[in-house]
Amino acid sequence: MRWTTCVSAAVLAVAIVSEGSTLTPPVLPLTVRSPYLSTWLGSARGLPWEHWPIFWTGQEVGLSVLAAVPKSNTVFPLLGRPHDSLPKVGESFNISFPTYLGATFDASTTNLTYSIPSPASAQDSLRVILSFLSPITPTSTLRQAIPASYLTVHVDGKFDINIYIDLNGLWVSANRGNTIRWELSQSEIPGTKERPLKTWKVNRTTEQLLTEDADRAEWGTLHFTGPPDVRHEAGTSGLLRQRFARTGTLQNIVDDRFRGIMDEEPVFAFSKAFVLNGTSAAGCKSQDSVLFTIGHIQDPVVQFASARGMTLMRPLWKAYYATADELLNFHYHDFNTSFELASNYSTQLEIDALKSGSEDYKDILALSARQVLGACSFSGTEDNPVIFFKEISSDGNMNTVDVIYPAFPFFLYTNPRWLAYVLEPLIEHQLSGQYPNDYSMHDIGSSFPNATGHPDGKDEYMPVEECGNMLIMGLALINSLKYDAEPASIWSAAGSTQYNEFGKSVFPLQVDVDGMDDTFGGPISSKGEKQATKWIKKSYKLWKQWTGYLVREALIPSNQLSTDDFAGWLANQTNLALKGILGIRAMSEISELVGETEDAKFYRKTSEVYIKKWQDEFAISRDGTHAKLAYTWYGSWTTLYNLFADSILCFHLPSRNSLDSADGQKPLVEAKRSKTAFVDERIYKIQSDWYHNVRQRYGLPLDSRHLYAKSDWEFFAVAVASKSVREEVVESIALWVNETSTDLPLTDLYDTEGTGGFPGISFKARPVVGGHFAFLALERVCDGKAMEALSFLDEEMPLELPSRILNGEL
């Protein structure tokens, strides 16, 4: 199957447009598409030619860009350190540095802009923009599943300029001594009249299938593609760069002596000559651009202990394209459409973020979006798509439940279908009987890309955490499927509404001739409810099993880990118990969906009893000002981020559940005059006030034990706080982004004082930053009524608490 569009210079020019960014993070995403195609601009507050780009781990990656102005015989480094290969004296060329005009970014794009001085003093300078596009396309899962990214070089000026780009072997292996092989491909695609694209293909000479070294894949092929009219050359890095500096071009030859990555470092280069001085209209500047793509192709992508046994899983794109060449030819010529879809997402994200937060919040979300999807590897078939999700930088586990949970607001807002695809491997594996415990598993594999499960049941011990997470996300997904007017994601309502309720698959990927998805869910009485019911019926025994565990264990949790495992084991965790109780409450609605009325009544009654005990007897400090970290830890406090689930699942609204009125049933606990229907409004109010009082320079500490914060939980917590508290915490987090001493892709764990650095643990590039989307997810759920129901929090200014309370004296 093939969809094609043409690439026009006019649309390429549009690619360089990006709104100004107010934040200056230490690192920016460049090509971020999967766990292994993840290249970043390190030291982003400095000059792009001072350091090499990095993989998310911080390891340098060879990506260099040079510009040469023929009339002045001057070469300008733009990205990386290619100038280290150029002699400083005794040459026919001069080395100079451009004026760097800075970086801008949105959810899909990072632009680096430079000014190149004219060779004639009376002439204006020329502008060069390197535009890196990793498109987020919520209405096209096929496009999102392609592990490839775009790089557009745009030039705007009145004099000629030449551009050079090279990549090295560190894109395909972490070990600088490994031997690599390469070729230049110019394969014609059958059925087209287009001149063949030029593609460098690079891989290890001896690949190690499904093996990582320092989090880098040791199998797979780099595809670096340019248009037919660029010049090409493969050879020793220094020789190629020097030749370009002298001549402004390459020789169209290929060094065929395969060798180690740093053995006379072989690089794979393209050059493009822009002739601008003869094409300008009188008095006008001339513009031109060139498009490249960078892809990392693997087949298989992971191995998975599926219901049918250990399975080598192919990439999802293989369901649509027979070869990588066909896929990447489509990807290259699809630039216009991908850019348009990505721009639609970025624009809507900016609108919603500004409405829900601030200019700072807009930029925080733009920084976070590609990072979430950079953990995703799309796999499976048209009938059964799945996403394998890497717990980047912390454990490297696969589809870790308590990593999916903080990320799930991103999926709810962007495309809930992808949340279903992330959860599916967990459900399939446990339904097959390969996991022995009666609580939810922690992950489907200890080390990506090997989803081999835990047949011994000895995965990381977070039983209440993971059961609660699965039930909360399960009901959130069900709710996202059932809508009449306000879908949880506006993109869910785009596409065909057809649904085959008799097919085996619940969430097949039905792609139209333009590569666009069908709708996800729909009106409650039709597609949405049918999909939700079918999904739960096939796995109901699992949901019930997990809830049974919570009924036994959630109210007074034994000594165990929560998702914040770096903080250690702890019994009677207040926040963890709340998650478990909300999980039981969620199961009441899950049961009702599939007609299990008696189960629904039991879980509803149990959750009501538990929440009353929790808020009246166990959770709150003796002075009533805040939630304790643990029931018996007096003087402690916690960020009660699990309260977010009460609102995201709409439990805080006046009841929409038939159990309240069926058969004259009365609630087991008499209704109080609370403005919230499940967790009492008092809990919302005291926590909102508490966050105002304990906020530090860079945000909200996780709890009373340390001054470090978790940014995902900060957004969960203040999403259900007053507007003024939300604004001040976002302001603190934005200040941290601008000032932090961390030097790796956006961390979620940092010190709220000092330099805002790593607190001894260096989390980076983790997908949990999807939790930053908590405000936007909450804005859209419950038919758009969720935030309105919390407006009572804005009726009074936050209460200022005495220092003796804040110091834990009560």
C-alpha cells in the first residue's frame, strides 16, 4: 500500500515557521522517534557548534553541519564539531563562526537559526535554519509508527551558499570499536516516475539481534536520505570535511573499506549547493531549501511472551509496506502531509495550553511531547496493533505499569487509542496465565527489548500501586471511548465511524487511502460503548482479580514500594492507599459496563466505606491541614497526586452512576454537603493550600523526607488545586527549566532548591513527562465539566499556614 504526496519548496519554507519559545532548557530534541532514534542538542543554552549532539544517555553522536560561502572562501560550523577536522592555517579557506540567533521549538519541531555574513559589505547577511521535525500525528497512527525524522535546511539571502551534512556510525552502535558496513542506495520504486532518492544505509557488520549496549540498539540499519540532486560521499571524516571546505562540494564516491566506527572515522555525507544570487527578483531576497530524512529501521523490534508463546514482533509499518525502501520513500514524499498534521497538533496544543495554563505551560508541554513518544516502539498487525514502551533511563523495563500511569494524561489528550495499544501487551500476557501472582504485574520484561515476562513472579513488588494504576487507566480509557459531544481527545472524533463489532480485535487500526485512522470510540449508544464493552468482557477476570487484591490490601497497605521506588519501602502510605481505593471505585463502573451489577454494587459499597475511613481516620494530620506521608508518621506530609484520579474519572461530579438510584438503593454512607461526590471537598482544599505553603524555588517537593520534586506528580497534584496554586507551581517549574544545572534530556526528578540539579539519581528523557499534560486531560474529560466542578477551590485565596505547622510540630 502506498500513499504519496509531492514535496514543494513553498511548503518546505513553511517548515521553518515556529512560534517563539519562552523557555531555555538545557537540552532540546532533534530527531526523537523511538527508544533508539533519539538524538538531542546538548548544552542547548550555548552554541550548537560547541558540542556534538547526544543520544539520550549523553553519549555523543556524529551529526555535523557545515556551511560554505564560495565568494569569501569561508566555512562556518553550524552543528557538532566538524571544524575540529579542519586545519586552522595554511589552507585556501577560512574558518569563521556564524551569529547564532537561537532555538525555537513546538511539540514536533526544533529550529536552529543562524546568520551568515555576506562576502560583500553592502549586502545583507544570509539566514540558515536547520529545522528538525519529528511529527506527532494523532490522526495517523501509521505515520506515528514510522521510526524516521525530517531535517530541512532552509536558506534565505542574496548570495550563494553550500551546505554539508554528515553522520557517523554511532547511530547504530554504542561501541566505537565495532565494525560497520555501508552502502549508497538509489533504488527506484516500482510504479513511479520519480528520480530515485539517495540513501545511505549503515549497520553493524555483525549485528546482535535484540541486544543493547549502553541503551543503544546493536541491531538495525540507519537510513539517511536526501533528494536526487545532492552530492554524496562516504569516507574518512576529516578528508570529507576538508574537501568540502576547499571546494564546496563532494565527489559522488563511496569508500568501500569497511572498518570500525572510529577507525579513520567513516562518515556518510551529502552536500547541496544553493545558487541564490542569480534567482532573486530585483530588491528581493531568495529562498530555497532541501529536505533530508533520518531513520533507524529494525525488524524484529522486540521479542514478546505473547499468548501464543515467545514471538519475534515486527514493526507495525510492515503491515503496510513490504520493504524499508518503500516505507522511507513514502515517508520522504509525505513531508507536506506529515508537517500539516504535526502543525495541527502543535497549534491546538498551544491554544489549549494557553487556555489552561500559561505561556510557560505551553513550552513545557512542547518540550515533553516528543519525549513521551520517544519511548514507543509500534508493533503488531492491522488487527492487533501494540506499543512496546521503554522505561527509559531508570530501569529499562518494558511497559512498566507505573511508568505508563504518569504518562497517561498525554495519551488521553493526544490519542487514547495509543493508551490501549500500550496496555494490550500487559493484558494479553497476564490473560495467557504466564504471570503467577494475583495482583497486576509491574512490567512485561526487565530489559527492553526483551518482553519475556516474569514467570517466577519476582518482578518489582508494587502490588497496590500497579493494581490501582491498571484500574484507573482502564476506566479512563473506557470513558474516552464513550462520548456524545466532548471526546477526551478532539482527534478521536476524526475519521471513519465504521466498526465491526463481530471482529476478533477490539481496537484494529483501520487506515484509509490517505493513511488516516478511523474514529476511536464514539457516541455512547453505538461504537464507543461497543468497543468498551468488548474490551472489558474479554479480560474481565483480570480486572476483578486485581480489584479483589485491592479490597484485601488497599485500605491499610503493608510495607511495600510505590511508584516512587527511589524513596524506599514504606507501610501505611496515605497516597498509595488512596490510589487503591480509587481503583476499587473504578471497578464499580467497569463492572456496571458489562452488566455485572452485583460486583458493581459490592465495589461501590466497599470504596465508600474505605474512603470514609481514609479521610476521617487515617490520612489527615491531627490539625487537619494536610495529608500525612504515612498513617502513623505524624509531622510528615505528602504531595497527594493520586487525588487527580478522583477527578480524571469524574468521581467528583454529582453522580452519573445508576447504582445510586437503582432499586431505591441509598448510599451506604450518608451524603455530606460536599461539593465533590466521592473524595470530600475538604481534602481538595487543604491540599491546595498546603501546596501553596510548601512550594520551594523550583516547585513542589514530593514529600517531607526530601526537597526533590517529581515534575509529573507536581502537575497531577496542582491540576486539582486552585488556579492560583496551579499558576505559581507552573511558574516555579518554568524557572527550574530555565536555570537547572541538569545537562541531559528533560528530567522528572530534581532538587527544588540549590541549582535545581539531579538529587543523586540522574533520570532523563523518561516518558513520565506525559504527566505534564494533566491540566489538558482534565479539561476535556467528563464532557468538559471536570475543571468546572473544582471551581470552588478558587472562591478563597490560599490559606497561609504558621511556620510551626509547616515544620511538622503538629
